[in-house]
Amino acid sequence: MANRIRDVHVVNHRLDPHETELRIHVELDELTPTTQIKGRLMGPRNVYASTVEVAYPMREVERGPAIVMRVVIPEPSWWEPKTPFLYEGPLELWQDGQLCARETLSHGVSNFRIGPGGLTLNGRPFVMRGKEVAPTISEAELKFLHEKEFNLVKVTFRNEIEWLNSQLFRLANRCGLCVLCCAPDEFDLVQFKLFAPLFVSALACVVQWEITEEDRVRGFLAAQRGRKKLLFGVQWPLASITEGAAFVLCREADIDNVGQGTIRKIVLTEKLLDPSPPRPDVIGWIESP
């Protein structure tokens, strides 16, 4: 019988510098006793440096309603903008002894957290140093920004088709840049919440309109369950700050109108200063003419 992979996502099940465990959740059209998932992850790989790669096999640990595979990586190389290490490899669906589908996975081991002290990456303070770019930016242009010590790009997609077809997240994974996405009107937030965390580069999503449907907001925030959390922010000015937002995106001229010291901010500025002005309420600066 034919079978099909409906969804795959990788979860950092246990983050430990000595031994990290990943869980790969595979949702299928059909699940029978003769359904098998096979695969491996190889790495670390780094576009900016030579590495010695090792293959890490996938082992099944759970079955139903999805198949859950386990990968253990001793002493992993963690992903961050300066050193964008990735673990990549094939995942295959076998049904009744026949290969039905094959996908290529790419995963970076990282840990973004936002707390009282601000934003951290892999346990260290992290301040966004961003640049506004077009969705069609090339790999060469991303590498140039990386060379100039940018660690984030801000992009606005016009519609869902544009972000589904975009290669930006995949390229940013390789090139060592985080992605902040501004969602246009009528953007399907729940679907984006499911899509974006497939990429280690996906850091945050900004909503530019008022969300008044409570169920829609709840669904958006809940969609992160079982996946890497995506920071959720809102664009200033809004009539009210949506509950659950981690930050506000604002212009530099409005920075003192957004609630100094009480609301975290990502600030758009015409010219990025080096170093960026130190402010405890600002978690990032983005050059946006």
C-alpha cells in the first residue's frame, strides 16, 4: 500500500553540552505494523569551517499517533550566528518493505530564551543586530551580512505563498543569521507557527495589526507545543498590546513612548550604531531605512 509523510519536526528533547537528545516526530497518512522510519543525521556541518562529520542513527522510541525517533549526539556543536553548525541527513518512510517517501532534515542545536534579563542564546546574553532585507535575498548577500557581523535579518512576506516558497529560512540556517518575520494582514499565524520552527534561524514573528479574535490568538500561541518556541511580538503603535507578546517592534523615535523599562523592544533605526546603545529594555536593533 502507498503511504505518505504528512509532517516532520525535530525537537530538542534534552539539551546538554555533554550529550544532547533529539526527538523526530513523523506524522503519516497510515500507520501499520509494517510501517518503518529509517534515517540518520550527519554533522556537524559549518559553511564557514571544515569539520569532521559523524553519522548519528535514528531509533524508534514511540509509535502512535505519530512515530517518534530518537537521535543522541554526544558533545554536540551548537548553532549560533558566529558558528552555524547543522546536523543534516535523510529520513525515509518504508511501507511493506517498499520505500514510499524520503525527506532531508536539517537541524541546529540551540536554545533561545527570553526572561527577566533579556534574550539569551545557548545560555549567553544575545542582542539582535539586524538588517531589513527582501524575501528574495541571496545566499551571497546573507554571507556578506554575516561578514559585517549582523546576526539577524528582518523580512516582510506579502502573502503565505511567498513565505512557503521562500528559501530564506534554509539559507539563513546555513549562513548564521536569525530571521524576524513581519506578518502581513490575513497571514495564517497558526500555520506560520508550525512552519517556521522547522528552521533554527526562525526567531520571531511580528504582527502588524490588531488581533481581536481571542480563539485565534490562543491557537497561535498554542501552536508552539512540541516545537521550538517562536518569539511573538507586535508592531507599535497598536491600540492595545496583545496579551502574550514577548516584545514590541518600534521606531527609534518612539522608543520612550512604548513603556520604558516595562516592555521589551526591538528598535528600528536608520543607521545601526556599533556598538549599539546599551538599554536594558531593548533586546535588538535593526537597520531599517
